[in-house]
Amino acid sequence: MPDRPPVLAIVGPTCTGKTALSVRIAQKCDGEIVACDSRTIYKYMDVGTAKPTKQERANVPHFMFDVVSPDQSYTVAQYKDEATACIQLIGRRNHLPIVVGGTGLYARALLEGLEIPPVPPQPELRTSLQEYADTHGNQKLYERLVELDPITAQRLNPNDRFRIVRAIEVSTVAGKPLSQLARKNKPPFNTLWIGLTVDDRSYLLEAITKRMQEQLDAGLMDEVRSLYERFGCTRALMKAVNYREFIDHFMGKLTLKQAVDECIRHNYQLSRRQLMWFKTNNEINWFAVDRLSQEEIFDRVSELVNQKR
């Protein structure tokens, strides 16, 4: 294998057609797909995360789906290690690895050389920090992080307890601030970046609204209810759009209409954050799905892949 094996990355916001494009490209170019999504790594969260269909997954090998249960924690470092192993396996088969998804931090860690400190979860420390926050409040926990690592604290919301606990955990175990440990190395792969976007944001809102109805028709509410009854209010469920809203509905905090409206609103907010994240990558070749047809995008991306190979 070459020092920097070729990889195709298809990224961008939700509801822009990344899955459909990746499957077509994979079928044409002997590709295999590696998911780059912080929600589809969870088992049983199928309808709400818009995982590829059984037919799509049968036609093309897919990796990094259904890795852990919704009651388990999963770190960026774990994703990077496991997804890297998948890319290497695909490369040994002389097939094209196609990394597909909208989680920018996963993409940066996997493809841009971002080094994540491999500190495993520390259950006792986590429990202690959670109890401290329960007693004294999130702000006091946040102030502890400010003392340890002001740079990381600056980019976190004081109420984002999970990430604050994780940052304190890593800094404590490693003996250095997380901000000093996370660094960028030379990118490990020769990546061709493809980004799907929109010129008109209203197009994206319409696509999100349409998908929501499709997900409701496909049994989204039953899926969320089943997971809620089985696992409770786990972090994976309560941090995932389309899950926390319906759990709030089941708990009596939202009406059904409010839950659906919140799903649409939060998905739209997510899409904007995804766009902002990926726009910082100057290597991405962008294609507007509201300006170009699927065939035009497929043909142009196929041409770029052939040039790269």
C-alpha cells in the first residue's frame, strides 16, 4: 500500500444526498463505505438517523454502523482507530475507501491528522465529577475546567456537562491540558474531498421537513419509544436530534406537534453547524444540490475520482 492511500470523502449537512451519491460512486468505482456520523455508530437508532437502507447496505459493503449500544460511551479516539482499520482493510482489497457523513470532528480526526489523546473512560472519576456538578451546579464544574484548561473551556458551553467531564477526565489522567494533547499531524490519507451543499437554505429546510414525514411514516415514534423504554434517557439518545424531542413528548414536556416542529428546527440548526464546520476545509470540492442535478454531480465526482486514481 502507498504511504498515503487514496480516500474519497463525501461530507456536508444532513439531507443533501450524501448516502445516495456514495452508494452510486461505490458501485461504479469498486468502493466500500465508512460512515462518519456520531449517531449512526449506535445500534437500533435506525430510522431517526436515516441509516442507509438494507438494499443499499446489501449492494455495497458498509463499515462503522451499529458499533455500540445507546447506553455505551464512544469517543472520537475510538472512532479514529476503528475507522482507520476499516480504511486499511478496504485498501488491502484494492478497493476505494469512501468516508461518508456529517460529523466534522470525526472527519477531522480520521482524515486531517487530528491527534486525539486515547484516554479511556474513568468510571470513578466520571461519577465523582457528575456528583460534584449535581451538588454545586454545571457552572462550578465548568470553573474547574477553566482552571485546568482555559483554552478547551473557551470552546465549550458551560452546560455541556458531558464534554466538560471528558475534558477534565483527559486532562487529569494525562497530566496535561486537553488543548495541548490534541494536535494535528500530517494527514494519513490522500483524500479527495467532496462536499454537498445548498445555495438556497430554504431548499434544505424543505428537504428536512420532507424527510421528517418519511421518518414518521417509517415508524420513528415507535423506534424512539422502544429505545426509551429499554435504555432510558441515555446521553446518546438525549443528544441525538429526532430522539430527545420525542422522549420529551413521551415525558409530557412537548405535544406531538411541538416534538415534530422541534425535530425540524433542530435538524435545520444542525445542518447550519455542519456547513460552518466543513467550510473551514479549503480542500473540499463543493456541489450545490439545489443547483445541479444528481446526474451532474455524479458525473463530476466520478471524473474527479478517476483523475485522483
